[in-house]
Amino acid sequence: MAGPHDVGIIGLAVMGGNLTRNFARHGLTVAGYNRTYTRTAALLAAEHDRAHPGRGCITGVRRLEDLVAALRRPRRILVMVKAGAAVDDVLARLTPLLSSGDIVIDGGNSSFHDTDRRVVTAGASGVTFVGMGVSGGAAGALYGPSLMPGGPKHAYRSLARLFTRTAAMADSGPCITYCGRGSAGHFVKMIHNGIEYADMQIIAEAQDLLRNGLGLPASAISDVFAEWNAGELASYLMAITADIVRAPDDLGENGLLLDQIDDVTGRTGSGRMVPQAALELGIAVPTITAAVDARLLASLPELRQRLARRFAPAPRPMPQRRAAVRAIGEAVLAAKICAYAQGFQLLAEAADVLDYGTDLAEVARIWKAGCIIRSEFLDEVRTALARAPGPDHLLQDAAFGRTIRRCLGGWRRTVQRATAQGIALPAISASLAYFDTVRRAHLPTNVVQAQRDLFGAHGYQRRDRHGRFSSSWSVASTTRRRPKGGDRHG
Ligand code: NBP
């Protein structure tokens, strides 16, 4: 084995294998370990055949002991195994082999709660545990991912020296930043994934409406997406969907590949962690939740098929109108703004309550390249978040406010049209309901407060006076209000 290696990687599947190759191409020496050695052997064999600058920089090992022995100290070891129990398995075997000052980085999609727990467990042995989000899928890992490390600042400095050169490069610099203390790196990645869910769902809904609501053929839908991708909706996801909708079936003789792809999605995605965290922190993220729910509902095919036979009149396409297409584009943009507003509001809350100290504008910056949600739009998000004093909610930003006002008519018409045709737009309409809720100074939750006071004497606050009140609802009197408890009105 060659001299001390710069970094160790545990887990050489899609992500770990490609990151290993990426690191080697950038001149890092990497020792790689995988539980099943055949994966290690396959990676080494593939690299052996390749003539690239990183050739010879990768060493494959069969045992964790060998990996640890191969590394320069303090050791830096990136774990890229399946999120969940596998990470704990690896840590249980790895930590006893390490020395104080070594750094273990979990680059998987781990829950931030797990990361908080592992920081403590590893810390008891003097090992620094870092949760780092990695985005970009297989291609990003190979050619430059967006990297979201959190944890102690000293660990970040050590990692940044290694990883910065391997990250994606945006016009504003490499897509790596310090995401904040503790489990901030995995929280930021979780928000990224939630927004990714919403972005994908919104585009899928637009496709549904263009096809089943307006009756556009696939080639025309592809053209619409390509046109949107040339404007303010430009994004990686829009670009790939323009190609997806017109792709011919590669196994059949005729037709579109999309028509042969089952609509049942996996139920294991990390996006579902966002609504859970949002509930814990008391922040509403209805667009992201709608996107998660849409996948859960998609995973009930038998129920849907039974109910489709019972209820569904097939939506009757309306004649296509250029204005309707434009309105759908406006709905997509407005819904997207709402999804980002929710995601960043949740992140802002975590930065404060969980003491992450995350720089939100920096997060928007490092999502600009390398990751699945990369888009021009993130420049506007970053500008809004960087403004001093920054808006505590993206909808308060003047530029986004102007966009929402411009899109509002088309957004409403799109939701109305879809509703009339029986085509669900869960994320687009949840966004509109969100907007119509947060833009109102007075909400019908005063009724809820009154109900709670009537049946549970929970009390309420009044608009016209200070203090807490409770009423004698049995006589429904507006004149018999009395201040509640010791907190009498002033
Ligand atoms: P997978 O999530 O499919 O995990 C496979 C890897 O985990 C293999 O190396 C496997 O070893 C290893 N592993 C398992 Br499973 N159980 C283990 C255990 N008990 N001990 C040791 N190793 C174990 O791989 P992936 O798709 O490369 O993703 C890796 C991480 O990166 C995940 O957390 C994932 O969520 C995250 N991520 C994935 C993507 C993506 O696009 N795929 C993007 C961003 C982040 P084996 O070969 O012996 O079975």
C-alpha cells in the first residue's frame, strides 16, 4: 500500500464510488472500503482501465483496520452507506479503531436527529463526527456535488481544505459552505430534499394539466418546458423534464417511455423528514407536505384503480389556449416561490432554535450548481436572503412580491381550471392556499379560538384590549366577557 492517504471512504456504492473517483481526479489519495469487497474490486478494475489524472490514487482495502492504518493523521473518513442502521453499524466498528482528533463525516441522507445522537456518541471517544449533506446524485458525486457540512468549525476548516476542489463550481464559487453547528449540515440537506420534492411535484402537475387538461401532445409539452427553461423557470429539473416527456419508449415499438413508467414512487425518500421536522418546530410547509403526500397517495395503486372505476369521469381536455399555457407557467413559478419560502423559513427557525447559526444566503449560493435543484432562481433567493436586514420570509422580499403579483391571476385561473376538470394540483393549489392564508391580516381561526374557549375554557386574546379573556358562552353574551385567571386585562 502507498504512503498515508488523504481521505478514507466507507461505502463504495453509487455515491461513495463516484466521490472516490472525483477525489482521486482532483489529486487526493483515497483509501476505499466497502462491506462487500466485490464492489471495491469493481471500482478498482474500472479505474485501472481509465486513463485520467487520478489513476493510481485509489487504494481498495478489505478491512476497516486496513483503512484506518492507511490514513494520514488526523484521519478524515467519509461514510457513504445507506442512511439509518448501516451508519450506526459502521460507527460501532470504526470508532474503537480511531484516535482522538480524527474526523468521521457522514455524507448520507441521515436524519438530523441521528446526527445529533452520533455527535455525542463519537465525541465520547474524542472523535469529531460531522454530518454533511451531499447533493447531485451519481453525476454530481462524480463531477462535482454540492456539499453541505455542519459541525465544529475546526472540522469544517480541515474538510474544506480537502473537499473544496472536488465540489461543483458555480459563478459565485465552489458549492461548499459551513452550514452551521451540530447537525446543521444534515438539516440543510433535508431542506434541500424537501424543496426538491416540491419542485419535482410542481413540474409533474404542470405536465398533467398540459396533457390531460389542455390536451397537448407530448412534443408540444416538451416545447413548453424547453421554453420555460429558457426563461425565469430555468432549472436542471425543468430541462430534464423537457427531455423526459418526449422520450420514446426504449423497449417498445411505439409510444412514449413516460406512458410505460409506473406511477408508484418509493416510500423511503428523505423528503418526508421535512414535514416531520416542520411539525416539531411549528412551521407550516404545506407545499412540501403536499409533494410528500402526493407520493404517498401514488403508492396506493389498487385503491386508486378501484376508485377510478367508481368515480372518475376522465377529464375532458379543453381546447388548448396559449393564455392557459402561460397561466400554468405563472402558477409553476408562484408555487415554486412558496416552496422555497417555506423551506427557508423552516431553516431560519432551526438556525435560531437549534442554534445552528446557518447563513441562509450561503445555503442558496451552494445550491446553485452541482445539486438537483440547481437553477437561476436561486440567485434571486440568495439576493433576497443576503439583503440587510434580510426578509424573514421570502414573500416579504420586494422582487418576489412583484413576481407573485404578476403571476397571481394565472395561478388562480390554473387552479380553478384544474379543479373544474377534476385534475388535482396538490402542490400548486397548496401553495395558493398558503399564499392566500399568509397574506390575510385576519383569519377564520378566531372561530377556532372561540370554539376552544366554549368547550374547553382555553381563553383567547382580543384585538381591542390586552390580556386574556374567557366568555360565558352558554348565554352567548357579548357583554359578559370576563378577564381570565390572574392575567387581567390592562
Ligand atoms: P445506498 O444508499 O444504496 O447504500 C449502499 C451502501 O451501503 C453499500 O456500500 C452497502 O454495502 C452499504 N451498507 C449497507 Br446497505 N449496510 C451496511 C452495513 N451494515 N455496514 C456497512 N455498509 C453497509 O448507496 P448510495 O445510493 O451510494 O447512497 C449512499 C448515501 O448517500 C445514502 O445515505 C443516500 O441516501 C445518500 N445519497 C444518495 C444519493 C443518490 O442519488 N443515490 C444522492 C445523495 C445522497 P454493500 O455493498 O456491502 O451492500
